[in-house]
Amino acid sequence: MALILGIESSCDETAAALVESDGTIRAHQLARQEDAHRPYGGVVPEIAARAHVEALGPLIEAALAEAGVTLDDVDAIAATAGPGLIGGVMVGLVTGKALALAAGKPLIAVNHLEGHGLSPRLGDRSLEFPYLLLLVSGGHCQLLLVEGVGAYRRLATTIDDAAGEAFDKTAKLLGLGFPGGPAVEEAARRGNPRAVPLPRPLVGSGEPHFSFAGLKSAVARAVGQHSAEDLAASFQQAVVDCLVDRTRLALQGVRPTALVVAGGVAANSAVRTALESLATEHGLRFVAPPLWLCTDNAAMIAWAGAERFAAGLTDPLDFPARPRWPLDPDAEKVRGAGVKA
């Protein structure tokens, strides 16, 4: 049984976790930065990086103490190496390298998106490859066929903004506060999802990809003409309709074992409910991580490390930090998506 130390620092959560190769989470420690970023309405990279520097060492010590182990008991160290805010990524990766070198342990450089993509298997060990993954977060919105550890075939991506970014911008436009996703979801519960006619970009088109920039702009134009609750509910419903339509289209070309959702937006109950109905419609299992595993955390990084370690995949100590790092580097380039795809 391998024990993996996981380190996450790609955005505004600092985290350390210890996870065994059977999926047992021995420890998880997390430090949030919401109060530091709230006055700015979003994450400030420089503030985030400094906070990671201050928090990471004590969090790793606390995780080891929680699990009742020392660094000598750890079999490998997994650290997020990208994609993300490069200052934060470097803090976590350099820490992981230092610990690996000092303790003589293998280093596993984890793609943050792979952490999200494999996290449903941490919560449900019966989930088998290949599964169709809707990876939906603040920085990414993709449909991927997960064929195995390290084997991802991208079927669709966003040509402009990610769904999570649209949630954050909508929250800011409506004065709902930060972080935006939970704030919009809460306001939407008190609103009418059909009150405001908003666009569903690319819905019904033959193009497989996502687009949310036009929806954001439509929300901005509607501010002041409707209640915040009705706008939040109508926006959320538009996002759900886009996600379901694009996922339905992707299902026409693959035969997965399950429909899986992961990433921060996967914590949204309306998104989960709609995707579960879509899975049922296609006779598929629907799998989503527990809510706390949807947002950034170190357990998913440790678990991705465990899966890679079991496959014999480790990395050299000169592995670079990467602000951009696609899961499917061979995927065809998409108009507008640039290197984010």
C-alpha cells in the first residue's frame, strides 16, 4: 500500500493531503484566501503566491501529524505543476521538489486538471475507464474521454470563457460577492430561471464546443432591468442548458462507462441534477465527486499521484512549472481558444 503526500497551490487554496493507494484519505489540510481577495472581487496572483509561501509549510506539518506519520513513511510526493497562476504553482512544486530531494522520495508532477479528472475515482473506486468527463471550473470547460491514467481525448473545449469564470463575473455584476459560484447559486434559488431571456451560445449547433462570453455580456446588459435573483436564476439555467446540450452532443460519438462531472462548477446542484438526468436518459451511470472534492484540494492531487505512481510514472526534479498544460496536447486547435485549450 503506497502512501502519497499531495500538495496543491495552483490558485487561491493552499492544501496538503496524505492519501493511500486504496483511496483512504489519511489527512487533509486546507487554507483558504477568500478574505484576502474579496476586496478585489477576484483572485490577485501576487497576494495568492505570498499566502501560499506562508501557509504551505505548516499545512504539510499538520497533515503529517494528522495522519500520524513522518516524511520517511511517505512513498512519493505529488505536487501540482500546472496549469494555474504561475507564482502559486511554483511555490507548491518547489516545495514538493525540496521534500522529495531531502527525503529521497520520487516526485510526481501532477496536472491540476488530471487531479480533477481522476477525483471521481477517489470517491467511487468502481468507476472504470473509459468515462466521459465534463471538466467545468473557473479556468476550464472541456469534455474529455478519459481512457486511462495519462490518456485523455479532448472532444470539446471553450472557445472563449469558462463556465466558472462566467459565474464569477455574473456575481460581480450583480453585487453578490466573492467567491461567485456559490453566491450565484444561492441567489438563483430565490429567482425565476425563465424571467430573463438570455442566449444559449452554440446550443443546437453542430459545433461541439462551449462559449460563455456572449452570455456574460447579455447579463451585463440586463443588470438594473431585473432583480438580482431573477438574473442569477436565468443565468444559471442558461449555463445548465449549454452544458447539457454540449454533453448530449458529445455522447453521440462515444461509448463511455459513465458520465462524470468534476471541477468547481460540479458543486452546483442545478448542474449536477441536470447532468444526472442526461445520464439516465442515455442509460449511463452518473458520477460526481463529493462537494468538497469538486473545489481545489490536495486529496485529488495525492490521488492522481497515487494513480500515476501505480502506473510507474514519476518525474525528474527539474520538471518545470507550467501556467498552461493541456491534458490532450495533440487535440486540434480551436478557434478563439488559444493555448487554454
